[in-house]
Amino acid sequence: MKNTRKAILSDLPELAKLFDQYRFFYHKPSDIPAAENFIRERIENKDSEIFVAEENGKLTGFVQLYPIFSSTRMQRYWLLNDLYVNENYRGKGYSKELINESKELCRSSKACGILLETAKSNEVGNQLYPACGFELYDSVNFYEWSNS
């Protein structure tokens, strides 16, 4: 049974709380108003695609993907940047359903694939992604330059 759908503006109050939990998980300070503003901007500006999981009318998780492009393939890619399920709803398959929504977006937009990054210490993610068909791409080095 599918419990996922595209996020809409009326989801903002609940979605902002989930997004805040996600950020807190990554050791960022809680800021629900800023989280709501950030998600509102993504939805209104169509900067990303956000799908939510729900159970009995309550949002349980979300995935957010950003469009990027592959110059060598001359096609769109999707960057699966955020995937989060509230700890009270984990182990029920919501992450897999959200990943399936992401794959459907990839197919429907004729993109060449989905990229994601997760910490080597993320034991759950490092089991989940291969189980969902993602391959570890370890033939390149990943670098970051930060302005902060």
C-alpha cells in the first residue's frame, strides 16, 4: 500500500517539524520557523521535489531531491539530498517507499539516475541504499569547499 505523495504547501507545519528533526539529527540547532521558510521556498520556487510519507493522516517522513545535470551524459540527474523518517515510524518501509517515489521521479523526468551521499558511519543508510538498488561508487574522491 502506497503511503507516499508529493508534498504540498498545506503540509508545511508538519513537514517543517520533520525537516527540523532531520537537521537536529545532523547536529544543527532547532529552528522550526527557518525550516518552514526554507521548505516553503523550495516548494514555491520549484527548486526541489519533495515527497512525504504518511500514516493515518500524519506525516512520518520525507525525501527531498534537487535537479542537477551530467554534462558527459547530457541528461538530468537527481540529487537525493535529504531522506528522513521520524524515529517512531522507522522499520515500517517508509524509507523504501520514499526511495521508490524518487526512482519514479527519475523515470518520469527522463533523468539518467539518482546520486546520494551518506556518512560511512550511517549503518542503516549503508544497508538501505544497496538494498534499494544503489551501487557504491568508490572510484572517485568526493571533495567539498565551504564558504562558512
